[in-house]
Amino acid sequence: MTNKVDTSLWDIEAKQHSKRVYFNKPQLLTQYIGAKTTVIVAGRRTGKTDSIASPFVLRNMQRMPGSTGGIVVPTFKHGLTNTLPGLLAAWKRWGYINGVHYVVGRKPPKSFAKPITEPADYEHVITFYNGSVAIIISQDRPGSSNSLTLSWLLIDEAKFIDYNKLKDETLPANGGIRSYFGHHSFNHSMMVLSDMPQTTKGSWFLHYEDKMDTELIDTIKGTIYKIWQTKERIAQLKEQRKPIPSYLPNYLKWLDQSLNKMRSVAVYYKEYSTLENLQLLGEEYIRQMKRDLTPKTFQTSILCQKIGISHDGFYSSMQEYHKYDASDFDYLDSLGYDKIIKEAQQDLYTIHATNQFSTLNSSLDCRTDSDIDPMQPLCIGMDYNANINWIVCGQPRANRLNILKSFYVKFERKIPALVADFCTYYAPHPNKTVIYYYDATALGSNYAVNDQDFHWVVVHEFERHGWQVIDVYLGNPMRHDEKYLLINQGFAGKQRLMPYFNRQTTMTLSSPSSPQEWSEVATASARTSLWRSSRSPKKTFSNTVPTAPMPSTPSISAARSSHSTIYIQLRLVG
């Protein structure tokens, strides 16, 4: 006869703690210290948005009724698909209900209190029942922080934030209304969140480490302990029905005042790896990230390691102006916030969820991009590898080549899955034609699973999805020194086309710093080539596309240069 374990006490305890909220060590420390300026550099899935940003915003909006705060995001699309869903999902778990405690993107009901400074419109505003408002400030949307008076700032994905814009347009607005909230240590507070940057431009917040007074932070920790200790003693005396010495409440009040003063001048900087959240994520998640991410991305985005910030790019002619933002705000605005709110009410963002990336983000397509010419075909360059395969897409316009977007798949997902991802994203694009530039590396090679080479598979998969393919063969790969010269001249404007990157859709690709980094994102390994063959490009469809950038000059060398420039610059990021 087996002994039956009595679990009734466990069930009772579970019910008693069912409303308790779990925070890991980084999240708890950040909330306890409560510094006026907080900078957290942490790996993915450490709960930065869910349990660091959400309590920060909630505290400020709850304890400063009628105040105005700012949530700064690099792009409106990022805020729509990453930051807001995480914030709202956390609030929902803590009992804050949309339409009851807050509203998003619309004028609040009359039952809500009025803000001290009412926004011009509520289109991109979170409004709380006590009149507090949080304005969504996206850097790709001009004027989104104009004429604001803010009492706090949350800066998300700081490594993608343009610091010059931030200090010129937004930081001066964080002056708050001292007459209302001057007694709070978190008036004018600022929280900066990011994983570890890889570039100089994205590293603007790392200097806060030098500004942190470690002795002050330790004193804050000690004061918090003393407050807890004093409250425990008072509670014990009450439980024992003993008189409370008169000095204890005064001592507790003095501790609170001292803590408030220290927090009001404190700078807290801390770095954490994703391993800090291993208890919830599990080892399998870390293994998956190591398998799926490039080594450098794994080091920075998971392990949060400083690997040496690059001061100069590998291509000396590549400058910041080669990157641009291109969100279609009309389309994004038409989506509204209802879908985000509905998504946040589901169980996608629980602390135990295996995937906390917004499903809205994965459902967005090329209609969110304003840099596409809908009547032109899409030019693509590819890289083929056993472990990672890339497509990079662009369109030439006058003397520039816009790098529109990049796609990649790893390991078991191969070229068919990669082409499917491309066709899904560009399904609304009217001109279902791709100009596929390839060299000898796409011929006669495969994954040793069939007799078809990469070129055949690519063309076959595009045709299977209903796309027309104009394939342009460019011969043998060129030497690396020739490739480097041609790419660098392209950035300098000395070739027919100058490449420009869509910052939002090619974030990984548009900030290379070394030959090794290019290789890690399948760019250095892209075997670029000149169009050394003088034969005409073959077409898989008999009908030609008038808008395709085919050779129009009688000179073979000119045609060579035109195709080479497009192809090599696509392979540069592919």
C-alpha cells in the first residue's frame, strides 16, 4: 500500500499567494533603489519592459496625479509592437483594466480626472483615471515631443535612440511642474533601458556608469533595510500589545525623508545578462538563442557583454546619413491601439511565456513602410549557407539604392522558408516581380539533399508563390579587395548608386564595424561579384517588366557597372 501525500496545505498556501507578483533580483533592486536616474543594460527576456518599465510608469502616474510623462521609443512601429504591449500586459496582470483605470489613444471618459496640462490631442496618449497622462514620443515622428512639459521619461531600446534628437528635443522637456510634485524624489525622473550596444552611436548611455555614486547606492540599500527593520519592530510590538516607544515613529519618518533625499539625486546603473532570469526562462531558451543568434549578437543581447565598441566603421565612407526612417504613419495610425490592447489582455505576456514578442509585430507587412515604390519590382541579393541564409531587398531610385529590408533563416529553416517569409511580407506589393541577382556561388551547390542548386530552388520557390523572376547572372565572384573598393566608393557616391539603409528594417545590417561583424550577419561571407559576362540576363517569364533596372546603355561596361552596383550593394547587406 502506497502512502498518499497530503497536499491540502500546499493548495491552501498556493491560494493565499495567488495574487503575489514575482520579480527577479534585477527587477526588485531597481524598484527598491528608486533612483532619480536609472539605467539598466540587460539581455533579452530579463523583464525590462514587463517588470522594470511597467512599475516605473505605474508609480509615476499613480503618485503624481495629473502629471505628464513621456515614453520615448526609436520608432513608432517599435512602440506599437514592443513597448506598449509589454506595459499593458503587466498592468493587466496587476489588476489595471483598460477602460476602467486607463485608456489608450482616445479622449478619456468624463469620469476621469483632468490632467494639469491637457495634451493637444489624445491620439498617442495613455490616460489614467487620476488625470495622469503618458505621451508616446517616437523619434521617427517629427515634433512628437514639441511644447511638452514632462515630469518623467522612460527611454526604451536606448541603443537605437538618436541621442542628438533626445538632448535637443526631449530631455529639456523633462522639467516637470515643481510646484505640484517637487516633494517627490521621482519628479523629473528618467529610466533608460537597453541591451548592450555594439556601436559608438548606440552607446550614449554607458557613461552613466561613471556618474553612479556606489556609496550612495549602498547607503540607500542600508536605509531601506533599516526602514524594514523598524517597521517589523513596530509590528511585533503591536502584536504583543506592548507600547510603542515615541522615538520609533519619528525615527521611521526621518529614515523616509532621508531616503527620499538620497533617491532624488541618485544615479543607478546596472548591467545584467539574461541568465538572471534563468529560473523562469529555463536552460533551453539560452541554448536556442545561442543556436539562433550570431555570436556577437548572443554576446551583447543575451550575455550583455561589452565586446569593444567600434569607433569607426569598416567602410570609412559609410556615414550616419546613409540610414533613414520610413514608417507609413497613415497606415500605422489606421491600425489604432485596439489590437494592441486586445493582445495585451491575452496570456501572451505572462512571466512564464516562452515568447513575449508581439504577434502584431509579426503580422505587419510592407504597408508599414513608406520607402517602397509600389509600381517597381524588388531587387534581391542572397547568401547561401548551411547554417544561415539571407535575402536582402532593395529598389534603385535615381542615383540611390534604398535597402528596404532583410530576411534570414537559420539551421533547419532553409531557402523555401526564407522565400515564403519574403513573399508574406511583400504580399500587398502590387508588382509581383523580383530581379534576382546571383553569381556562380548559386550554381552547382546545394545542401546535399537533392540535385537542384540554390539558383533553381530560389526561382522555383518564388514562382510557386506567384511571383515573376528576372534572374541576372553575374559570373564569378570578385576578389575581396575589389569588393571593398567598390562598396566604399558606393558609400562615397563614386558609383552609379549610393546605398541607403532603412534603419527600422535593417537594424542588424546597417551598423557594421568590422569584417568579422559583417561575416556574422552573413555579409562578409556574401561572395559578391561583378557582371563579367556580357550575355543578356535570362528571364524565367517570357514577358518583360518595363520598370526593371536592366541595362539601357549600349556600352557593355556601363551595363556591367549598373548591375554590379545594385548587386554588390545588395550583397553588402545580404
